[in-house]
Amino acid sequence: MEEVRTTEDLMEQFINMSREDSVRQVFIPGKGKFTIVLQEEDQNSIASDVLSSPHLKQMMDESLEAFRQGKTTSTSDLIKRLSPRDFMK
């Protein structure tokens, strides 16, 4: 059983949960023991977020269009162009 003292500790418990690891028991000092149960993973979290936020949908559409037009750089291409000098102050 994990002891949870901060909101970050509690969020860490949630983040580490999955379909295979769906039950956590935690102890919160001053409150007691809690059992956290992940009942269902949200498989379409990005899609549902985009549908619920017009601004996010616009950003995604603009990003996809920039990709289609070749106006983007892949992560591997960016890394190839970086040098140690890029990280000096």
C-alpha cells in the first residue's frame, strides 16, 4: 500500500494504472485507506478531446494541413540538425 502525501503522489498512482493494473490501495495520512479502481480506459481520449474543444480541433486541423503541405519537420530530422552548441548558454 502506497502512502500518498501530495496531489502529485496521487496523480502518479492514476498515471500508472492500466487495464492490467486496475486496482490501487493508498493511504492518505489524516484521512485513511482508499481503494482506487480503474473501471474503463478511455481508448478515444484524443478524439473525444478534439470533439469537445473547437480550439483544439482547429489546431489539429492546421497541424495536419501543414504536414500535408510539407511544412513540418520530423523529430528525427530536428535531432540530426542539433549540436552541443545549441544547448550552450
